[in-house]
Amino acid sequence: MDLEASRLKPLLRALALYAEARGRLLQIEAQEAGVKFTSMIVLAGIAAGCLLCGWLFAAPALVWLIAHWQGWPWWKVALGAAGLHLFFGFLFLLRLRVLARRLQVFEETFKQFQRDREWLGGNHPPQN
């Protein structure tokens, strides 16, 4: 019984050290991802707020100017502007979707897990 315990102790210690190392790597990458996401969200919020405020002041004046110069009813000009805004908003949402799919976080953790699976499967020798 003591012999089995003495054999299991180094294995359990190695497993504990392995789990600790993987947990630390995950923690580091989570902090990096948090910084990336936070900075992106803050910048997007500031930009959106500034653009929205500026456009809220400019849009009615531009609708009035175009309607006045072209002799069109103001509501037709406003509907045209709304349509353009919806179209470009849709394009920007599609672009955001592409960027979100390309965003990679926890890259090193996933690479390490892949190496571990390969090593456990016997495909490659262990790498340090």
C-alpha cells in the first residue's frame, strides 16, 4: 500500500503542477483578452457617441438644405437619408461580424491543449 502511495505521489504532484501552469496561462490570456475587449468597447462607445451627437445636429439641417435646393418635400429627403443610413449601418454590421469572427483570444492556451492532445495520442514527442 505504501509502495502504491509513493508511486502516486509524484504523479499527483505532476498533475497539480500541470493544472497550475495551464490555469496560469489561461489567467494571463484572459487578462489580455479583457484589455483588448475593454479598449475596443470604450473606443467604439466614444466614437459612436460623438458621431451620433454630431449627426443629430447636422441631419435636420442637411435635410432642409437638400429639400430647399431641389424643391422636394422634406419628408422625401428624410426618407432617402434614412434609407442610406440603414444601408450603411447594415454594411458596418456585416463588417463587425467579420471582425468578430477573426478575433482570436486564448490562442496560446488552445495551442497548448492541441500539443497536449498530440503528445497524449503519441503523434509527436513532448515539446518544452
